[in-house]
Amino acid sequence: MTLSSMLTATRTLVPALVLFCARPALAADVKIDDPWVRGTVVGQMATGAFMAITAKQGAALVSASSPVAGVVEIHTMSMNNGVMTMRPIPRLELPAGKAVQLAPGGYHVMLMDLKQPLKTGEVVPITLKLEGKDKALTSVDVKAVVRPLNAAAPDPAMSHHKH
Ligand SMILES: [Cu+2]
């Protein structure tokens, strides 16, 4: 049995109720900061979701899903021969106590097969599936706010500027 088929089997066997009950315990252990999604225009099929994830005990982000997207992947972005390319990764390690940044130009949750345009100010529900140190899978619900298409890297200071 491969690791991925084992994970699939685990996912299928764990009743939703158990995930629900496990959430309050995990909520204290995983902190999601500033989740947002880059807005899209009509006809655009994909966009990125960004946030900072801190797992107190250490964990790994193994998958994600959202009702607005047919396919959701975890991506990394890097420079290859001077070209920015992104590719899916099977898991994103979250070292204990360290804030892992999902930000433009780097790691992101890729929302693909979008069912409708995402307008500024809308809230996009995203469910993150995390694997704990004990290999147990838990879901964390995130509400990501849609920011304008041209939004750059998250800068919390920006929102406090008054012009
Ligand atoms: Cu991507």
C-alpha cells in the first residue's frame, strides 16, 4: 500500500463527526493569519489563496478544498531559468511554532476550475486538511477575503495607513 492510498483510506474511514469534534483541540494548535484570495475577472479559471499558517506542535498541509473551485492544489512558485513557474506539491511542512507564509511568489493554495468570478470583498471558504505529528488528519475551515486582482504581498501595515 502506498502512502497516498493509505491517506485516502484514512480520509474515507474518519467520520465527519470525529473531525468536527477534533477541531476545537486543533484550533488552539494551528493559527491561520490573514487569509485572502486574489480576485478574478469573468472567464478566469484559476487564482491563488494566501495566508500564514502556524502549527504549534508541527504539522503538514496535505490538501485543501473549496466550494468555489473544482480543483484545489498546494503549489510552490520558483524561478527556473529566469521564468517564474509553479508546480503542485504533495505536502507543505509546517515546522512547530514557525509561521509558514503562503504569499504571492511563493507557496499558495491554488484554486482551479473556478465556478464563478471572485469579487473583491467576497468571502471564500477554504478547508485545509492537516496531518499532525501523530499522522492524524484534521480539517481546518478558513474564511478568506477576496482582495483586488492587483493585490500584492500581504502587508498588515498597509491597512492601517490613512490617506
Ligand atoms: Cu499555482
